[in-house]
Amino acid sequence: MENKIRDIFANDLKSSVVVFLVALPLCLGIAIASGAPPMSGLIAGILGGVVVGAISKSSVSVSGPAAGLTVIVLDSITSLGTFPLFLGALVAAGILQFLLGVAKAGVLGYYFPHAVIKGMLTAIGLILILKQIPHAVGYDKDFLGDFAFNQADQHNTFSEIYYALLYFSPGAIPIIFFSLGLILFFERPAIKKNRFLGGIPGALWAVLASIGINNLYKQIKPDWVLDNEHLVILPNLSSWKELPSLITLPEFDLITTSSFWIVAVTIAVIGSIETLLSIEAGDKMDPHKRTTPTSWELMAQGIGNTFSGLIGGLPITAVIVRTSANIESGAKSKWSTIFHGVLLFALVVSIPGLLNQIPLSGLAAVLLVVGYKLAKPSLFVKEYKKGLDQFLPFIVTVMSILLSDLLVGIGIGLVVGLFFVIKTNFHRSVLVTEHKGNYLVKLQKDVSFLNKALVMKELSQIPDGSKVILNASMARFIDHDIQEVLNDFISSAASKNITLVVEGYAN
């Protein structure tokens, strides 16, 4: 028990600070991009940490507002007319998602191809790196946390970098280099093991240093000071009594309309898919290889989304960037997720003035390191060595996400991944081997009509006068079309002078 408590404070509390620093700008940026109040993103982040984190059986996954749902939320608010009406649909979506979990729909999460999951993680890492370059140099025209290739500011991922290098802010350059240096210094194994230096994450030191450097500019270089769009922007509270004013209540006036239920079903389904993908990815990254019950996770997310809709938050899903930051920071249990939600609530309402001094270039340093860990060059080499049937779905997923958005890219990757899965199973269903004119035709597993062309081709290539063993003892199912092909081969064997032995098949 003592060791468990020590782990919670030595690892989970430390990790929660890093996740908080990653979550804070993402929650705000996603809310703004969704056309919702900034506080709605923070509410979703808090509930994702505290409520979903407490109910979930995942030890490492972090939940909150997802960049992948940004366009859907924006379109939904527009189609329904107001944000409170959207919140009503979100409450319904949460209930539907809970019911999906009750119906054991989470089992679908076990069928995502491994190569697609790896491709998704790598793509997100590359996107993080590319998207942070403008913020790193002080070009903050796009919101922090935008994952889409085509951006709201009419640029794309690559053109944004071009303009950032032309119109950078000089004050951001020392901040990004000093912040990155601090993070990398505290990443060193010797520092991590140090009793004093290893107790506070390098990301926190980097953010505090970025605030200090920006304040130093005011004394020595005023024209380098980063302000306004270059800083975190939180709503200021003069007292705790103002907190209820930041909460938006849902409206259900459109509950009898089709538009209401289209939004609710869309959010429930897309949110569930993103959650299942993130949970699968998180389990693969977990150094302890723990497995999360996916249907239970859908129920946890459904409860979180219901509460989020009731008090003015955005849709909640399990999210990769915060989950990977959590794992890489050494989280041991779900307490890290819960602590990060508590930190979001406590610090946002108690010290918004200090948080509003954080330069986005300092936070970009944190996200750049997270991105690199997800997309190390060695990952590409590792996937390539697995063969083309694994590498092609991997690289297609990476490029599709990079050049479109998360959901579209994953969809393309799944299609390619499933093609190779079907192709592999297709060829494994029929095995033909030859040794000195003796042939073994072995039917394995289920042989469906999809294998008809392959079976016909293999049988037609057997020369006249051969000795053939036709073995179907391992086949649990043989489609009628395949049976006809086999029957034709058996009936014509004598005329081709083929000596045929049939095992496990009755024609």
C-alpha cells in the first residue's frame, strides 16, 4: 500500500502536471475552433479527467475535447442554431453512447489493424511537430491544437510554416530554444533519477521559464514582448461567485426534430470510434501492456458526455496526444488522469492571471517533444522491416491523416489495412505445394466464393499425369461455388491421367 501511494505521488502527480500543460491550450483552442465558448473546452477537459477518468478502467488513457470533432461540432451548432440546443443533443449523444457500451459495441475496437493504429500515432506525432513550428516562432494565427490539413485561417499545414518563417516574432525564438533545452535536460536518465531535480517535470520548468523570459523582455527588450494572440487566453474570475456564470445549460426544444437526433447519433458514433481507436493505441503504448475493457469505456465516455452537455461542455473522447504525454511522463495509474482534471479546475479558477502569461511558444516546446516521441524515425524503419503488407497500410494512414484530417485519414487507412487483412486471409485459405510432381492442395479455415478465382487458377496449373492429394480436413466451411470447382476437378482427373487422393471432402 505504501509503495502504491508513493507511485501515485512520485509518478502520477508528476505526469498530471505535464498532461495539464498539454491539455490547457488544446481545450481552449478546440473550443474556439468549434465556435463554442472557450470555457466549454475547459469544462470538457475537467470532466474528461475527473468523471471519465474515475469511471474508466484504463490506467493511462486521458479524455477531453477532441480536435477530430471540431468540424462536426461547428456544423452541428450552425445547423441547430444555438450552443444550448447543441448541448441538448450532446446530452442525448451521451445516453446513446452509454447504451452502445451496454450493448457491448466496444468489441469493435479489437478489430482495428495494428498497422493503422501505428500509422495514426505516427501521423499525430508528425502533425504535432508541423503544427507547432508556427507557434514555436511566434506566428499564432491558427489555434493551438488544429489537426486538419486545411486550416480556418485559409492556410494549410505547409503554407502556415512558410508564412511563419516570414513573419515570426523575434521574442519567441529564445523562448522556444531555451524551453526545448530545459525539457531535453530533464529528460536525461540521470536527472530523472535525481531525488530533487527528477521530482518536477521539465515541461513545467520550461513553461515557467517562458513566462520569466517574456517578462524579462519588458525590462530589456520591450519590442520583443509576446502578448495578446501569442499568449494563453483564459476567462478571468474576480471571485468564485462568478463561476456559475461560465456554465451554459442545455435546451431541448428540438428534441422531436430529425436534426436534433442526427447530431446526437453523429456525435455518439464518431466519438465512440475515436475513443476506441485512442484506447487501442493507448493500450499498445502502455509499458505494462494492460488491456482496457472497451465496452465499459464507452459507458464511461457516455456518462462524461451526458454531464458535459448538462453543464456547457464540448463532446468528450479518449484523446491520443494527452494519453501519449501521460504515458511518456511515467504515469502508473488512472490517478494521473484524475489529477490533471483537478489541476485544470483548480488553477483555471484560482490563478487565471498567471496562466494567461504563458507564451504559446513555451507550450509549443512541450508539444514538439510529445510529437517527436510519437514519430521517431526508427518507427518508420521498424514498420518497413515488417513487410509491405504492414508497411503500406501504415504509411498510407500516415500520409492520409497528414494531408486531410484525423477521421478521414483513419478511414482511408482502415480501408487499405482491411484490404491487406482480407488479402492475407484470402491466400491462406488455399495452400498448394509441389514436390517432384506430387501436389498437395490443402483447404484451410473457411473457403468462400471470394477464393473461387484462386482455386480455379491453382487447379488449372496442375499438369496432366500428376499425383494430387486434395485435403479439406481443416476447412470448417466450403462455399457452394468452391464445391462446384472441386467437383469439376475431381470428375475430370481421370481424363487428365491425374492420380487423385481426396481427404476430408465428400463431393
